[in-house]
Amino acid sequence: SPSKYMVGVGRADITGPAADVNMMGYANPNQISGGLHMRQYSRAFLVQQGGTRVLFVNIDACMGSLLVKLEVLKVLKQRYRGMYNAGNVCISGTHTHSAPAGFLQDVLFQITSMGYVDETLHAMVEGIVEVSLYNTTSLAPGLIMMNKGELLDTNINRSPLAYVNNPTHEKARYKYDVDKQMTLLKFVDQHGNGIGMINWFPVHCTSMNNTNTLISGDNKGGKKHFYDLIHFHKIFHHLAGYAELLFEEAMHPGSLPGGGRFVAAFAQSNEGDVSPNTRGPHCTDTGLPCGNVESTCDGKVQNCIASGPGKDMFESTKIIGTNQFNKAMELYDSAQVFLSGPVVPVHQYIDMTNTVRVNSTHSATTCKPAMGFSFAAGTTDGPGAFDFKQGDKSGNGFWKVVRNFLHAPSQELKDCHAPKPILLATGEGMNYPYPWQPEVVDTQLFRIGQFLISAVPGEFTTMAGRRLAGAVKQVGIAAEPDVEFESVVAGLSNTYSDYIATFEEYHVQRYEGASTIYGPQTLSAYIQQYKRLAHNITKGSMLRPSGEAHDMKSKLMSFVLPVIFDTTPFGYSIGDVIVDANDSYTQVGGDTVSVQFYSGNPRNSPTVAPQPFCYNKTHQPTELTTPAISLSNPLTPRFIWGRSSFMGNVRGISEATIEWDISPTTPPGNYQIHHYGHYKTAFTHKI
Ligand SMILES: *[C@@H]1O[C@H](CO)[C@@H](O)[C@H](O)[C@H]1NC(C)=O
Ligand SMILES: *[C@@H]1O[C@H](CO)[C@@H](O)[C@H](O)[C@H]1NC(C)=O
Ligand SMILES: *[C@@H]1O[C@H](CO)[C@@H](O)[C@H](O)[C@H]1NC(C)=O
Ligand SMILES: *[C@@H]1O[C@H](CO)[C@@H](O)[C@H](O)[C@H]1NC(C)=O
Ligand SMILES: *[C@@H]1O[C@H](CO)[C@@H](O)[C@H](O)[C@H]1NC(C)=O
Ligand SMILES: *[C@H]1O[C@@H](CO)[C@H](O)[C@@H](O)[C@@H]1NC(C)=O
């Protein structure tokens, strides 16, 4: 019989700086934000039973971050005394690679963003804490249902040659070398009306590649223009967008992006070795596959790039997002299994450089953090910039010299990480100006009835995630044999500590193994720890005391320049049109309207939408932020920010281009394109 829970859902805008800031994920120094494709949101799900609550927050960001979590907790602890702590709050990232960087506190993750970026952090923290959900009064009785199903043609393994090194008997238990299962929770109020949906499905949000500079949620969170008319779900005939916004719009036809009451989150799982680029890696020059262990073409990684299934990254994003949307809607509609049982969170900060018990006969030790040479090769979703290759177990002489200049790893560290050749000894002597990678991480497990959520501080590969979820489930079943436990991995939660590959995959030293930072026993350590958490959750056993999170906020440095001032060429004012729209456009040809204005830097108004809107001209908008036409058609325009010339750059001239794709479903009419923003004056520096 279903348990009645107190439930609540909420959503808030967390969009970061849409100009001048490096994007997080590909570590490509040239991928700097220059406009807005779709805003970023946080989506929160709160479940309470008795006096115990768990809060799961899914954010359209590259990952959860300890810095963000600590800042959020500072606010929540003060506002809602005693209700929230590190244990019952989980913040998990969708893993989009098209959102601004600068919200992590470790040096390695700040290199391409030139330090931490206060604007990114601020937008994220404000957005998360402002969700009007956290007070007890905003909870209402409700029920939660669960469903799961197989989603094909949406993910592939990007390191199959590491996966095959796993034990044969273990591989034999699985049909695929990536997980195809989507697991979904449906939230309904006491009248049975749907209020929210969250699902976990493993796939990198790297459909948009490392050339994209518009902020976007990628295949899970974002929303793109469609050129074609697509038939979707029964309640909706033609709508455009990607998974989260698509779902929310389907539940509230005609609502603005981020406007409807229904909250739909597409969360990340064990996606470490999982790519959405289903055509697989090919050489960009010859078109031939480059599936060798090094993922190279003519010895170089730069030309070996995975793409697909669409003709370009926009279409691929659309297809992968739509597949997830369709499967989620099907599972949502047919969900019948109710969650039943207690709500229990458990959490520990643990020092990952401690000894682990591998099995009943062996113990081993995890290592201080270090990155292998193959880490710098990048992946076939986004190759690195230098001459590093994947599967490198010996390293390269020149870079060893460069590395020794930073810090030469000790023999002890080398032995601990073997067979990984160490490129960056991040955990040893690299403490300047503050630690390069974390030693203490969040480990966390939520129980909602028979549903177990292992919130993990990094990117588990397919097999690593299967082992962890399986181990946690076994502990549950041993304690309560009558309960049909369901066990999911919530990837990229709370702290970010790179990848977690299996012991066997580690020995192949592709990107994921090279980025498994605590050495070959990293996964064993996590399995040991999450089993302990599961024992606590099912049997109430006490855990041994553990570490404390390191809060670096006061030490963080930033080298991102502020906006100095905004100006225009002589004779023009901010807001003037540079290139106007044409007199008319046609629906059939899929015309794109393009209008350009002199504008201000969008960083002047981080929390105000520089989002453009298209207005129906005969309908006077009463409120500037309310578009007069429904956005359920593919009408969401793109905002592209740029500076035209070198002189423009020096003098702070911003050009805002608004592009709006007309589709066959766009109603004929007269439209106006409005663009809103803020500028900083040269003399008073007022915004
Ligand atoms: C939470 O709710 C209580 C009771 O309605 C109210 O007094 C309090 O101001 C609220 N706190 C916040 C931070 O909204
Ligand atoms: C990114 O995708 C575009 C197509 O949308 C393609 O032209 C380009 O080569 C890709 N670049 C990389 C580095 O993947
Ligand atoms: C324990 O792990 C070690 C090292 O991986 C292995 O050699 C040994 O066979 C394992 N023992 C058992 C009982 O599984
Ligand atoms: C708009 O007009 C310009 C200049 O005449 C032309 O180059 C462009 O193709 C037109 N765009 C559309 C979508 O018709
Ligand atoms: C524009 O607004 C007018 C007045 O509200 C309405 O009659 C007309 O149908 C609208 N046109 C479109 C294309 O939405
Ligand atoms: C988990 O179990 C409950 C119930 O026995 C205890 O109250 C908690 O203290 C315990 N958690 C830890 C971290 O040991």
C-alpha cells in the first residue's frame, strides 16, 4: 500500500553570465559564453515523512559542487533553522557542457575559467535557495510512483576498449555495454494530479560540442529550435524543445519556459563512459572510424570526434533530448508502483585517501589525487588540445619535464597510482593557491520507501555504477527481504571528484581511468562506504566518525574582469537597431529572422532575462516579461552576444543578435522583436 508523504516541487532560474566566461566541461579555453540558447534552472523535489525530509535538487549545470552546496547550506540553515543540513540536501548536476564555469573551489576546475567566477556561483546559489519550497508550509500530502523502462538508440559507450577489460562473467550478465534503463519517479498531489517528475538515465550532455558558445541545457535541460514539424505526445501536437522544458510544456501547454507549475527533471546517472554521440567516433578528415584504444587519426586525437545521430550538433541534441522526453512521458503515464516506507537520508564526508577493504582477504589503499597522461587527451566527445593520447601507460618525456616543473610525483604516489603515468600530482604539493582537487568528498544515500538513491561525488562508469547500485541494493534486501528495492546512482552530486572507473577499466588507462583520481581502488572504496551507508539506512547502524568538508570560499581567486562600461559608436545609442528584420518571411522555407541591436553586456543583469521575446504586434504586452504569443510553438529565439571589432572590444561595444526560426506552425501575423538588457554608463558606472 502506498505511503502518504508530504511532498513539494519547485524550480528557479540559475542562469550564469551569458558573456565572457568559459564554459564548464570540455576545458576548451576558446569556448567562452557569448549568448543564450536556453536558460538554466534548478529543480527541487522535497519529500518528508514524520519529521524527516530529503531534498533532491537537480541543476542544469556541469556538476554538483561542494562550493555551491556549502553556500546553499549557509543560507538554508539560517533561514529554516534545523531543517536542512549536508545530510538531507543533495545537489546534482545534469552535466551540460554548455553552461558557465567558475563554481567549483578546486584549482584544476578553475584553470580554463581563470579562477572562480562569482557571477556564476551567485546565480546558482541564489537560484537554488530562492525556490519557494523549503518551508514546511509549502508541503502538501502526496504520493510517489515509480516506473522504469528501456531506452534504446540514445547512448553508446565511448571507451568500449576499457569496458571489455571487465570480468567476462560480469559482462555476461548484461546485454549492453551501457545502461539503457531509465528509472522514473512521478509525484502526484492528494487528488491524484501530477505535480512533478524526475528520472535518471545515463548519458553525457555533450550533444552540443565544444564549439558551442550559447548557454544551453544540452539534451537533458536545454531547448532548441526545430525546423520541422514533429508529432509528439497525444496531448500535444507540435512543440519544440528538449527533455526538461519539453516535458514541463507538455504538462502545461502554452506556458513559458520555466513558467508552468509542473516540474520535470532529467537527472544524471552512471554516465562516466557514456556518450550521446551515437554515430561513434570518426576521423574528421577521412570519415573512417577511429575506434582504436588511443582514439586517434594519424596519431592525433584532435581529428577523432564522435557525433550523431543528427546531421549537426543541433539536430543531435534534438534527437537525444526528444528520445528521453518520449520515454519519460511513456513511463510517467504508465507508472503504477507506489513508493511505500520510510524516508531516511544518510551522509558522510569522507577522506578518499584512506585505506579500503577490497574484499574479505585483501585490503589496499586509495591514493592522494593525481591525474594520468590520458586525462589530457580528452575524449572523443571533446578531444584535448595537446599531443596526448588515450590508453597511455608510459607518458611522454617532454610533458614529464613540464610536470616536474609543477610538481614531481613521489615514488609512493607513482606506486599507488600504477599503472597510471602521473601527469598532474594534484594531491601532492599542489596546494597553491589552494588545493587542486578534493580529498574529502560527500557520500550520501537517500531512502524513500523502497527507492534508494546513491548520490555520488563524480562520474561513475557504466560498470562501476552497476556494482555500486547492486551492492547497495543487496544490503537493503539482506535487511528487509520482503521489500523490492530499487537502487539508482545519482551522478555528479554534491562534490566533484572526476571519474570512477572499475579496477579493470583503470588498467586500460583511457580518459576515464586516467581521471579516476584516487587510484585503482577508488571504486572499492566507494562500494565499501555506500554499503556502510546502506547499513545505516536499513539497520540504523552507527558509522565511524569521518572527515569534514573544506570550505575554500574565503581564499578563492578570480581573474575574470568585471564589465568596465558599455558604449556605442558615435551617433548611436544603446538599443539602436544595427540590422533590422526583413519585411516578410515565409513559414514553408523555415526562414530565420535576424535582428541586431547595440546593447549592453548581459553580465550587467545576470538575474534579469536578456532573453528576447517575440511579440504579436497587435497585442500590446502589459508586462515586459510576458510574451504575447504562446511559446508552445518553436518560437524561442536565440540571443547571440558579440563584439564586432577590435575597437569594439576595447570600447565596450556590445552587439546583441536575436535569431528567431519560423516554422510551418508559426501563426501568420505581424510580429515585433524586443530585446531587453542593461548597460553600464562610462562616467558614473551605474547600471
Ligand atoms: C516559514 O513559515 C513560517 C510559518 O508560516 C513563517 O512564520 C516563516 O516566516 C517562514 N519562513 C520563511 C523563511 O519563509
Ligand atoms: C561541432 O559540430 C559542428 C556541427 O554542428 C561541426 O561542424 C563541427 O565540426 C563540430 N566540431 C567539433 C570540434 O566537434
Ligand atoms: C580479493 O582481492 C584481491 C585483489 O584484487 C584478489 O587477488 C583476491 O583474489 C580477492 N579475494 C577474494 C576472496 O575475492
Ligand atoms: C533578409 O534580407 C537580406 C538582405 O536582403 C537577405 O540577404 C536575406 O536572405 C533575407 N532573409 C530571409 C530569411 O529572407
Ligand atoms: C495577435 O493578437 C490579436 C489580438 O489579441 C489576436 O486577435 C491575433 O490572433 C494574434 N495573432 C497571433 C498570430 O497570435
Ligand atoms: C545512522 O543511524 C541512525 C539511527 O540509528 C543514527 O541516529 C545515525 O547517527 C546514524 N548515522 C551515522 C552517520 O552514524
